[in-house]
Amino acid sequence: MDLFSTSVVLAAAVCALLYYYTTRSFSYWKDRGVAFVKPYPIIGSMLTVLKQKEHIGEFFKRIAEENKGKPYVGYFQVHLTVWLQI
């Protein structure tokens, strides 16, 4: 394989691992029978908060109102692990 092909394969593998790492816990609430807010890879359920279209307090109020009568609701926070070398 030439350098370009190797780079493409390596980039695809990194993307696949990143996708798996950031979505592997997305069945947590479903497995427990708990209502939850739909998550997105890496950013979790807080898309509107991260885009600054909704305040965090409004986010929690909205999901509470949408799931009124349920004892609890699950959501997913941003799923990133940062490695620091000091």
C-alpha cells in the first residue's frame, strides 16, 4: 500500500474507534427501562446547550416537562476524555 492508502485506512480506523468510544454507553438508560433524552456522539444529549441555543436550566426544565409523571429521566453529558501530559 502506498502512503495515501495507509493514511486513509488509519484515519478511518481512528474515526471508527472514536465513534465506538463515544457511543458505547448510549444503551445505559434503555437497558434499565428509564426514559432518556436522545444522545449524539461526543456531545451527548446537550446539543442545544452546547450550541448556546438553550440555557442549561431551560434544558433541564424542558426535559422534566416533556417527561412529566415519570420518576426520573436520563441524559448523557459530553463524553470526552482529555489526556494531559505534564
